Amino acid sequence: KLDEIIQNLGNIKDKICVDVGTGPGIMLPMIDNAVGAKGSIYALDIDKNFLNYTKNKVVPTLKCKDNVTTIESKVDDLCLPKELNAKVDVFMLAFVVNYLQEKERYKQILPQISNYLSKDGVLVILDFDQEFVDATFGTCDENEEENHNDNDDKVGYGTKWKYLEPEQIDKLVTGFGFKFDRFILKNVVPHHHCLVFKKKDPKK
């Protein structure tokens, strides 16, 4: 039912979408269905293995396969082309909040997203709910978080998960030039929550 998240975004046909932390590309077919053959997708991840899998196994199956770019990003840099500045229509952050809050990586990434996002674009944050996290991963307390190896950039794929309530995500994101737009309810996608943000008007 994750495709219903994309459907709730409205008409994004022919739009430019960026999937941050694309992993094995689970969101790409759903984004592809929405943007169509003339849309563009940028799939970002710091993990070469994920990117190779996505490029070789997922991208060839997409309608807009000729307009899909896989990018090996960095911990503190999205590495998107500069020509995309203020032109991206949708930023998808699916299951990466846990990673971004580690070592406050969001302080580097969210301002970049704001710069690349178009005036009427949206930032979509999708994550598991508390019940799913507790049952599947277990949770990570503050002491455990501080003890993570500084060289471990795959936090969130392991056995512990630092859960953030939707209200915490809202507070975190709105501090970087965004405003909360809407919440896609649990009955749309069970065991997940999804928050949609837009850019703040700099004049207000």
C-alpha cells in the first residue's frame, strides 16, 4: 500500500523526484508510476551495493528508465547536479530519518533539500510507527546512540532504531525553512506515518 503515499501527493506526472536513501529501490516503481515516462528520478544512496542493485535490477523495469540517475551521495552532501537548484518537485525520504538524526546529519542535508526544492515542491518523510519499530528492530536509547562507531554510516540497517514521534520530526524539519503541510493517516498505510512539508515563504 506504499503506492497510496504517492497517490496522496496529487498529480506529479512529468515531475522531477529525488529519492534520498533509495536503498534497494523499493519506492522507485511507485514514483515511476506517478511521474510517467517523461518524469525524472534521481536515486541517491551512500551505499554502492544498494546503488548497483538499483541500477541493474530496478531501473531497467521503470517507464522512465532513460530519465533515472543513480548518484552515490556522501554523508553530508546529496551530490545532486547544481542545475537542479530550486527545480526538484518531490523529495522522498523513506525510512532515513533514523539515519539523519544520528550525529545530527540533518543539519547538513535539510538545508540542501530546501535549496533544491522548487517553490511549490514537497518534502515527504515516511517512517515506521512506534509499534512496528519496537516489534521489528527494538529501540535505541540516547546512551546507545552515543556509543555508535563514528565510522558506521549504515545506522538504521542494524538491530536498533532511534524512533522519532511525528511531532519530533515536525519540529526537526520546520527548523530548516520548511512548514508542515499535512499528515497522511495510518489508515492509508498501516504501521507507518508520513509527513508532507513545503518550503516556507521567505517573505513571511
